[in-house]
Amino acid sequence: MSAPTDFGRDGAALFPAALDAPTVETLCALADERVGARPGARLRGDAVLADLLAPSGAIGALAAALTSPSARPVRAVMFDKTPGANWAVAWHQDRVLPVAERVEVEGFGPWSTKDGLLHVAPPFEILSRMVTLRVHLDPVDAGNAPLRAALGSHRLGRVAIEDVAARAAEHEVIICLAAPGDVWAYSTPILHASDRAEPPRRRRVLQVDYADFDLPGGLSWAGVAAP
């Protein structure tokens, strides 16, 4: 199907050619430097990202348009599918967010640590106010592991893990094809999945979560600036 045009209704939208070729090349170099042989790496303190992710930057401006001018990046991850790291991701719902330190607040938990960053599962209402941007650095055709998103599923609330695939099947699914420089935006709790690339090849994606609000109870975002 064609790309949805109503982000609030569908929970997903395509922004074609949001980044120019030199910016894509800069991010490709960052991916090659930071990811290495791993499938992905969480990014913090990378100066090259500061201007791009700010509200006035090419990426940050998209988040601001979808939320508010107060939007700020709270997590950045670089994924790099290669012939040697070619994984599939089953239908799922993003459930955790990175915070600066552990503060016990009602409704937040359980806790975990990923790549040295503290994460916590928040109430669904927190996730529903966030937006995720996927910045594509390589061509993504139907065989290069495009994201699949269940349109409208961002309004389901928290879905039990064992029910995710069945609930996704109740919705129209969009295949998120992309060219280098394209950005797909989706509501953070939307149900989504991706397959292995066939044939295996490069698929680099910078994924950034944005929020335009502070966390409650003394919790604070870990953010993407240098600690």
C-alpha cells in the first residue's frame, strides 16, 4: 500500500529524502565506527549527532513536527544488518526506555541494563506520547528486511507478549520500504517486526526515540548527550 498520511490515525509516516547525501555518508561512517561486528550499538556522546537530532536539525525537526518544539532525543541506536549479522525480529512492542538512574516510581518496572544503560518499563501512557524515527542509510527493498508495522496498533495499549502476533494480524500491515536518506516515523508502541534480508546484505538504520516531556517522580531520561 502507499505510505500513510495521517500519523495520528495510522501511527506511521514516511518522510522521503529527509537527509541529503553528505549527511547520509557521515552517518554511514558513524555506523562503521561504532557498530563493528555487533548487530547494533546504543549511541551517546557522538558529536556528529548533536546538530542533526536537535529540534532545528534535519532529524529533530521531524520529531518536533510530530510532537512539539520541546521534543528531544532520549535514545539513539544504530543497527547494522550484514551477511554476518542477519537477524529476524518477531512481532513486538517497544516496552522499555533508558533513564539516568534508578528511582522507584509507582507503575515503572521491571528494570534492566542494556549496553551499560539502565532501562525501565514505564506505564503505557508514557510510551504512547513518544515517537520513534528510523533514519535509513541503505536502500531497503522488499528483500532487505524492511520494517513491517501494524497500522493503528499504537492505540491498543500494552499488549501481552503472547498475544502480539495475533493482535498485529487484526490490522493492516505496511511494508516500510526506503531509500538512503528517507526517514520512517512511528508511534513508539506500534506493533512491528522485520525479517532476515534475502539475500543477506547491508542495512544500516539509525533509530532515535523522542519525547517532549519530563519523566515523573524524580526519574530522568538518560538522553544521547555525553554522560
